[in-house]
Amino acid sequence: MEPLLQSWRFWALLSAAFAALTAVLAKLGVSDVPSDVATFLRTLVILGLTGAILVASGQAHGLATVPGRSALFLVLSGLATGASWLCYFRALSLGEAARVAPLDKLSVVLVAIFGVVFLGEHLSGPNWLGVGLIAAGAVLVAYRG
């Protein structure tokens, strides 16, 4: 068995836990603040935190060695992240966190589709069933019945 800190499953589950906290804390945070201002403030915190991690871990020098192709895709990913966060915070300012977050997690479904179409990844029948159940679950949770 691989060490816990080397397990992608461990980090993915930790990411899910922090994402859940993000939704609840962000919903509380946007109650008295315009959503774009809230997104900007959160981005500053993330920038400071990741900058401190780079410096503390001695990885800051790696910024100068990022290949051009990687930099391009990371910049595009950053733009997509920013757009996602702006939309997410706007949705949270208008709707209930318990309904906004599941629709936001339809990104899981889109990643599966994009991974197959653009990255050549392969999903089995049970994998696609799971993707379908995630989609159905997100829609059902978001449904106001």
C-alpha cells in the first residue's frame, strides 16, 4: 500500500472536504459583500498562501523554469479558474449553497467527457454509470421540489 501522503485518493478526498468548506464559508462571506469583491479577496488569500508554500518549501526558483507550453496552459487554466470562481460566487450570492454546489460539481461530469474527448482517457461502463449518477444526483439535489 502506498504511503498516505503519496496517494491521489487521499488528496482528492481532502480536496473535496476543503471544497465543501469553501461553499459554506463563501456563502457566509458573500452575504454582505459583492460577489466579485469576495472572489478577489479569496484570490488574494490563495496567492499569499501558495506563495508562502513555494518560499517555505524552496520551490520558488521553479517559476523561472516553467516551459512555455506549460505556462500557456497554466495561464489558460488560471483564466478558467477565475471565471469559474466569479460565476460560483455570483451563484452563491443568489442561491442556496446546498443547491449551488451540486450544480457546480457537474464539472466532474464535464471533466470525464473532456478527458475522453481531448485527453484520450478511457472510462469503463461502470465509470460512465458513475458519471451519469453524479449528473443525476446533482440535478436532483439542485431541484426545488
